[in-house]
Amino acid sequence: MDALLPPRGTAQWQAADAAHFLHPFTDFGALAAQGSRIITRAEQLYLWDSEGQRLFDAMSGLWCVNVGYGQQALIDAATRQLQQLPFYNAFFQTATPPAIELAELLAELTPPQFRHAFFTGSGSEGNDTVVRMVRRYWDLQGQPDRRILISRNNAYHGSTMAGASLGGMKSMHAQGGLPIPGIVHIDQPYLAAYRRQRPAAAGLDEEEFGLIAARWLEKKVLELGPHRVAAFIGEPVQGAGGVIVPPASYWPEIQRICDRYDILLVSDEVITGFGRTGHWFGCETQGFRPDLMTFAKGVTSGYIPLGGVMVGERVARTLIELGGEFEHGYTYSGHPVACAVAVANLQLIREQRLVERVHDDVGPYLAEQFATLAGHPLVGDVQTSGLMGALLLVREAAGQSPFRPDQPVGMVCRGHCFAQGLIMRAVGDRMIVAPPLIISRAQIDEMMALIRHCLDLTLADVHSRGWL
Ligand code: PMP
């Protein structure tokens, strides 16, 4: 291991980092004062920092390292492709074998309506592609007034101008004059939040609420006029918003509404794709049939950047048969090294039956284990979908009474997790996990023991702060 240690010590890395590296979604000044944690290597689902501390990575990097770290097949695929052809574009009526192979493999692995892939470098670029593609589709259909995309509050669809506009994070919109025109939002299907706003909804059950939440779409469509609505986009399970698992009634009703008003349905599968929820794609878990599907992250298990859009036959046939040139694309659309790694990654997921494992074994086991946390005095709601899990921290578990906005309990809990060697993410008062799909039952037990310990530390901490 010593040979792998970086040639500089932690303090030197931190100083150079603070001097030159502006991190994403970061308070630059605060981080520079505090110093980054320097991550130097990884194996399976463990990371090590420059101080030699081991961390259990319960977030798969950033929801992406589905096959875990150190998979030789992916490393070999990248090495081979780097040697043979590190780059060539797909603009000049040219293509490379890995890009063709990946498009073919994705057509096989995705639901049957998908036969074509458009590649990008990231999920954000994928969603920018969606905006341009659906508007182009409706132009070609002779309905140019259909320009509006409907999305949801608290959604995350990326950080580019269109991605951040589709997203429903108010704090992102506040920076840079967003959303761009033609994007509107409805509320998210999150019963705990709905109940907080409306005490009268206390008795509402999940399934009734799912229909209510889906019908906010219908209301919005009628308000705008169906002839102006191009598409609805959503994450099958909201990820960055806090792992908000919708009621089972939600997505089928969304499908019915989109069908009724002839609106394109877009599934953002950047997190939920490639096995995360126990099916290859989250739309299969949630029971709907999208026209377009954004993907990224798990397609390469994050070993190298790649994203894209699966284009269903309805849209693809129009673009191919009526479209002429589609004036959109990126230097790295179909990057051969990224595509070669993706092919190796998807083959590995298939050969090791990781999706089936999540569905039949470790997913249900995580659900069972998370349910036991509901007895903890700090834990209100607990939700999982496959290998995504969330627990809501509350002041009184029975009364579901939330902490005040000036009591950032999630950040406190996250601090304890980090100190104990567990990477768990905090989204407001929700603590979330999304471990690699290779996780074993024994490793889930290890993670759960850490989570319980950190919840106890958090409980003691919030007591001593006088928050309880
Ligand atoms: N969509 C969803 C659902 C995401 O979770 C993310 C990233 N977390 C994105 C899009 C954006 O992807 P990227 O960061 O690769 O641009």
C-alpha cells in the first residue's frame, strides 16, 4: 500500500487543493478554511484517505460505482481501448466499434420500446439533450406550440442550464436566473412533507396520496393547455432530493395522464438505472413505459464519464424519418474508451446477476434491516427501493415532529458517520445510502452496525445541544 501513497502528505494536498481547486456544490471559502479529506484509493466498497483511515462507502461514490471499486474487467477494457484507439468522434459520418457495441447492448437491456441511444458525457448533458429532442420532435410533428416540459419540485436533473432548470431545487434556481423559459414544476410525491403542510392529511394512506400527487400533473396540464405541453420528466425514485420513494399508485397514474394528453414521458434513470432499484431500470420497478430515458453514472459504474439518452421508437422514428440533421451533440458523444468500459461494466452486471441479486436478496435484506431502525428514538420514516435507502430524523419518532430549520440534524449525523468511517449522505433531515450492488449480507450488517452507532452518537449530541 505504501507504494500507492501519494508523494505528498495530507497537509500539502490540502494546501494545494485550497489554493487551486474549486469543488462542485461547495462553499469555497469554508472548505478552504477547513481542508478537504483526500481520498487516495479504493477496493470493493471501501475507500482509504491520505491518513490511512478506511471508509465504508455506502453512497457508491456519487450513486455510481454499481460494481464496486477495482474491477479488473473494466480496467482492462479501458487499457485495451486506450492503446488501440483512445479517441475518435462520431460527427464525420464515422463511428467506433465500442460506441456501436454499447448502443446495441443498451437496446437489448432496456425496455422493448428502446432501440436507439444518443451518447453524452454526463447526466446533465443527457437532460439538455432531452429538452432539445422533445421540442424537435413536436416541431417535426407539426405541433410547435408543444414546448413546455413539466418537472417536479425537489427533483435533481443536473447542473447545466437546462438540467438545473428541470431540477426543482429552489436554491439552484436562485443562482443564475433559472429556470430557463418553458419549464414548470409540480409538487413531489412525498407524503411526509405533504402531511407537515396539511395536518388534515394525517389519515391519508400512501396509495390515495399517490393518486393525488399524480393528478397535480393533470391539473397543471389543463391549466397550461395540453397543446402546449411537450413532456413530463421525473426520476422514478427521487435520489438527490433525499431518496423519496413514491407510492406504488403514482407512476401508473402519471402514465395514464401522459397517454391521455399525448405528452412524452421521460424517465431520468441517472441514479435508478443499471440495477439500483432491483430491475435494470427504475421505470420497470415503478411500472411505467417512458418515451425517453436519461442515463449516466451506473452505465460505466463511474469508472469514466459517460451519459446519454435512450430514445424510444415513437421519437426515434420521427427524428430518423422526418428530421434531417439534428443539430446537437458533443465531442465526447460515443467516446470509445468510455463506451468500452460501459460494455465491460454491463457485461459484468449481467454475468454476475447483480440486478437479480438486488431484487431477490440484498435489496429485500436492506429493506428488512432498515425497517428495524424505525424503533430508534430519532428515526421517523424509513424507505427503501432496491439498494437505495433513506431514514428521516425527527425529534419525536411517534409524533414525526421535525427538527427546526436552525437545527441541522442531518449534518450533525453525517459528521458522526464520517468520523466513524461511514459515508452516508444527508439531505436535510434525511440520511441516505446507496451502496454498490456487490454488497453482501455481511457487509449490510457491518453498515447497519455503523448506522446504529452513529444514530446513538447523534442522539447524545442533539441532547447535549439542547435540541430535544
Ligand atoms: N439526473 C439525476 C437523476 C441525477 O441524480 C444526476 C446527478 N446526480 C444528474 C441527472 C446529473 O448527472 P451529472 O452529474 O452526470 O451531470
